[in-house]
Amino acid sequence: KKRDHNKLGRELGIFTTDEKVGQGLPLFMPKGAKIFQTLQRWIEDEEERRGYVLTKTPFMSKNDLFKASGHWDHYKDGMFVLGDEIQDTEVMALRPMTCPFQFTVYNAEQHSYRDLPIRYAETSTLFRKEASGEMHGLIRVRQFTLSEGHIICTPEQLESEFKEVIDLINYVMSTLGIDGDISYRFSKWDPSNTEKYINNPEAWEATQNQMRTILDHLNIDYVEAEGEAAFYGPKLDIQFKNVHGKEDTIITVQIDFALGERLGMSYIDKDGNKKTPFVIHRSSIGCYERTIAMLIEKYAGAFPTWLAPVQVKVLPLSDKYNDYTAKVVSELRNNGIRVEADYRTEKIGYKIREARLERVPYIFVVGEKEEANNEVAVRSRKNGEEGPIALNTIVARISEEIAKKEFNQRICADKKPYFFIYNYPTLMKEYKDYIKTSDAVSRSRFNIPLETLLAAEELTEEQAEFLKFYKEFYPVNAETCVVNELCWEIEKQLADVKESKVPFDSSILKSDASYTENEKMFIGYIYDKYNKTYANRMSRHSSVYEDTS
């Protein structure tokens, strides 16, 4: 529930809905619109780099176009139709897809085999009449935006172009950090449903065999599903599961054997004969709305720096440092970094907590020392509190992180640590010794060398695996594992709870202490573990579950 995009997306100001606007018509707020814009610019630039040419086509057309393409016969019930076929001389429809429009662009000129392949791309606004009971947040909507593309090619070019499409998709998925979360479905026609599909069994069989061969050559691990193809050809569906376990299609790649001929598409081959080209329908990032929903859930709202709507929050200690804050903001903006300043006359601890709740990747605190040295006190989501850093140094670092689109998330939706109870004497001794000898450590936060923990003889296998998990998420600072004292207190309490000695005291979670993002997530994992493991046994202590996030 904490990761459900329909809840978290609203809480973070990414999108909203309104009954007066209507179901399935989300409104992106400034933060959501910035995420949308960032993704769109990235995809359009990458497609151009890979040889795609841009088209811009109407949002609607006469139904004559959809009759010619076959959509009117096979897809009319899912379209928004403007007019009455019986009474009106001209009936219009909002487009549910862009393919017939781009095919019309292709037909505006005669093409030779030397012109092929032609790769058309368009960021398309589309409309589909979804049933009211099927719509949910950004996952299923009535108006959406698709990174749509169509490749017109010869039969000899089909496999290589298909492979290039898969390469683009893999690049996009890996950059977003979700390449390990997707699965592949080879969607075929249903021979018994000739109303849904073009009734040409020979063409279906040949095209499906061709796609299967290509997928096998690519070593893609796929499952086959009958009755899931497009009406004009088989497709490869890239699937992703949301937080509720429901599988959704985020991207499709289709081989079309029918629409080119229906719409009179042709090219002149090397012998001077007119031939019908093959068409690949594809997306690179899918429907932007659905992809953003998926990313909200994947990141729990904590987007990587390059994608975060606000990348840096600057917090002055008091009004005296507003001028320096404005200078810092100007320097960041001049370097293309998205930044906000919090000039409110609130305590700095409160402003830091607010910024963390907004999942901002970097927080800069500025005061007298920082202004004198042209520095900022840096707190990052990845490394925690980093202390004073020269302004030009941190600007260069963030700029590089954004340019490389670094995936700097340390704990993701699919990563669950092994839970352990603090009950082994060696670790307690190391902790006490560390507190005594370290002058740099405050009473609210301390570091324990990971190597010391991993070397402790009393660690169980499960406990050691937990610490290895933590090490995986600290590649930049692999020698230390940042842990909050509060976490140890919770663990010691849970040791007693496990033996049913005492109820869990949730009041310690209501402290005003300031936690790093990883510490808050660590506390969340402990709480979730307690909730799942001991909820039935300790149900009489229902107040435990209140106000703990």
C-alpha cells in the first residue's frame, strides 16, 4: 500500500484526478509534468540518435481512414466516435493509435528499396474508451501518451530491425533500473475468433513462425499466449507486475502482415517491381502514464537524481543567509540542475524532514560557515550526511550523475533484507567500544565497520546475509554501514516481543530525530516484519500499527 502509485503519486504531488474532469483523465501536476517531460525528451533524443524521423499527426480523423485500416471493424467499440453513421454525412473519431496516420505519411511519396528501412517516431496522444470499472490511477486511462513508432522495411531487413528495436527497449529498461523486473510474452492469434482477427490463417502461421525464430535467435525467454495478438499480427509483450501483483503490458513490438497491403503501401524493389513492405509496430518506453506509475512503485517515489522533479533542495539556517541561498540556487540552475529553496522561517530540522518526505535526492544546508567558504553542507539520499563540500565540486558531481543517468537507488521494491534480532554479545561489545572511542559520532547516529560485523563469530548465517545485503547498497562507502541507534532499540524490543514477553512499544517511532532515507526504510522493514510476523499473536496491541511510518 505504501508503494501504490495511486496513493503515493497523489501524496507527492505527481498527479491528481477530479470528478468534474472525468474518470481515466489524470492531471499531471508540476512535479509529475517535469518527470513526464524528462522522460519524453530523453526518449525522443535517443530515437533520433538511432535513425528515427519525427512525425506529427492529427488527434482525430474521418472514420474513412479507420475503415481502410481495419480498425473500424475490429476496434470501433474501443474508440470515441464523434457523430452518427446513420444521420451524419461525416463521422469523425479520436485516434486510438497512430499507425494509419504514419502509413498515410509514407504513402505521400513513392519509395524505393534504397529508402528502406524508414523509422517513424511520434509522441502520440491517444484515446481509448476504457470501461469505468477497469480504470486505475495512471495504469489504465482514457487519454494517454505513447512513445509510438513504425518501421517500414523489406523482408530481408525484418530480423535486423526487430533486433534493433529490442536493443532500444533493453537500453531504456536498464537505464530505468527495471530490466530485472520484466518478462516477455509472445502473443498469438486465436484461430477460432475470426471477428477479432484478420482471417488469414496462412499469413498468421507464417508471421508467427517468423517472430518465433527471431525471438529464439535473440535468446529471449518468453511464454506463448494464444488470443493476445493485435488484430493484424503477432506481438512481443513486455510485462511488468505492479505492487498488487497484477501483470500489465508496458511495451509491445508487433509484426504487421496486413495493414501495409490494406492501405496500399509499396516500394520498388531492385528489379523494378512494386512490393508491399513489412511493418514493425513498436514502442520504446510504452505509455508514459503507465511507465510513470510503474516507476513510482518501483522507486517508492524516490526517483534517481536525473529523473527527480526536484534534484536539490537548499535550506538556509536563517533569513541572514537568504542571499547566499539565492546565489547557490542560481549556480545550480545555470548548470541545468532542478532546484528549490525553502525560505520559510521554520526550524532547520523540520525543513530537512520535509525535504526528505519529498524524496529529494540532495539537500543543501547553508549558514555562516558555508557562505564564508563558498560551500554547502550536503545530505544525499545515497550517502547520508556528507558535511561541507565546495559548491563548484558538488555541482560538478551532480551534473555528472545526471548526465550519466546513474541509478543511485540503494533499496528497491524487489529487495527485501533478511531480518535479524540484536542478541549477540560480540556485536554489542563492538558497538560500545566504538561509541567510547569515536569522537566524530553523535549520540543519534553512528557507523559500524561492516568488516567487523561480518567477522563476528556469533553472527548467524541469516544475520551475515543481512549485512551482506547492506553492503550491496553501499558501493560508494562500502567500508561502513550507517545504522541508527533507534534501529537497535527496535531490534532489542522485538527480541522480547518474539518471546511474547512484552508488547512492541511504538512510541519510540514517534521521536523527533532526523533519519536518513535508508534509516527510515530500515525502520520500515523492521515494522513490516513485525506486522507480518507478530500481528496475529499481538493483535490485542492494535495501537502499535498507528502513526509508525
